[in-house]
Amino acid sequence: MKYMTVKQAAEAWAISGAMVRRYCKDDKIPNAVLTEEGWKIPQKTKKPNNMIADEKANMELSPLAKKLIQQKKKKNFHGLYDYVVIDLTYSSNRLASNRLTRSQVKNIYTKGKVKEMFEPIKVSDLIETLNHIRCVSFIVDNIKTPLTPKFVRQLHSMLTAGTVDAEMNRVEPGEYRSTKSVRKESFILLTSSIAASLKALLDDYEHMVEVDKETILDLHVAFERIFPFEDYNGRVGRLIMFKECLRHYVTPFVIDDKRRGRYLEGLRQWHQNKFVLMEVTQECQDRFASEIYNQHLAEIGTSFQPVDYKG
């Protein structure tokens, strides 16, 4: 029988040598033998199916992800985590026609109250904002959690629970579109195909060895084409994109309302022309990177303030 080394197996399977050695040690690779030179693996051995999932689960969090988790635990207002909560909640809801201003969203998050402006505030806008704030907290707590239909449905349930749409039975929290759906968009999938198609999409994504921004956008476009829920698909999809950027060391991006037209155009044209959506998200990445830099400068300034500094 011909054998390959740990290095050769790692290169063939596109994973780390440490992962190969761990699988050998745990008897998860049939007929692997330990010699004086190290582990030897039968040459025709196929890569174990759950190896990629294990590799991702053991991947260290990015410095940005660690920072967001740390700030969230400390409830440190004015930090990057608070910027993410406010900006992602305001921008994603605004794309879905929520009329609350950024200032109102900030007050809801930081003070638990909101000041009425020039027009009456819709109850649905308030509930959607509170729910979205909880969803941002949820994805930060679950950065390394693999994407599954159950996870996606849980996110949708959190986002829609208690909303006017849910109370009026226009949407069922965490439930796929049914045969009673009133959605008539030509691009969306038939209701009978939703469960199988979403599972296949997420399974294929989770088995990818390398994930970059284009991979995440591929996932987003496919998710929006499946259109699994009666409503709130865009907000669920954008939350997932932000989570996966943090998970895979990709600079996150928040699509803002002024880029709405190009974002929607990019979704429509993705399979013919990826440039539009790639350009829009690059602009949003640059914007987010600038905020990271500004937050870093603010932290440096704070660390050099005198003890009796009043502000």
C-alpha cells in the first residue's frame, strides 16, 4: 500500500497539517499509521467530510471580531460595537422603508427612549428597530456558528417577533413562505422548493475551504433569489453577510440608503456583471475601515487623558 505524508495530505485536502495530525491521532482516518518519521496515510484516502467544519470551528477569531465581543461584554458605549449596532440597524431597516432617523435609532439603543420628530412614529418601526438591535447582538455572539436553516429561521423569528406584520399574520416568524404567499416576484423560488434549496445552498457554502467577499456575495444573491420568507429576507440576508465577514476575516460592510439603487441593481446583475455589487460593497468596506481607524484614534486619545480630565 502506498502512503502519503501529513504535509502531502494537507496540501491535497487544502487544510492545515495540525488538523490532519489530530484526525490521525483520534483514529478518524482509516489505516493511518504512526512511524518514526510521523503519520503515514493511505494515498487514496479521501478527505473526511466533517474536516472543513472542524477547521472552521477551530479557526481563531479575527482581531475585529474579538474587539466587538469584548466591547459588547463591557457594555462600553461609544465604542465600535455600538457603532455597528446603530449603523447596521439604521441602514438595513432604512433600506426596508423604516422611517426612523439615525438619531432616533441611537437614542433607542443608548437611552431606551425616542423623541418624536416632525411626523408620527409608527409602532412597527420601533419594534423592528428593537428586534434588529437584538439580532446584531445575536450574530456577534454567534460569529463562529455554522450557517444552517435552523440558524437562519431563528434569526428571522427574532427579527419579526411581535411586529405589526406578525400580529396581522402577514408574516410568520421563522416560517418559510407557504402556498398562501402573496409574493409574485418572478425571480423567487417556488414555495415547494424552499426548504431543500436553502439547505443545499448552506451545505455547499459550509463545505467551502476558502471564503472571501465574493463568496459571501454569491451566498447573499442566492439567498435573496430563494426568498425563503414572506418578508424581511433582505434584512436577514444582510445580517448574515455581516456575520460571515466577521467569521472569515473579511472587512465588513453596511449597505446604506444612498447606495440602495446600485445595491439592488448589483443583486439583479450579479450573474452577468459582478462589478456593480463588488464596487458598492468596496465603498462600504472603505467607509467601515475609516470608522475603525477613527475609533482607534479615539481610544489612543482616551488612554492619554489626565486622570482629572472632564471632557
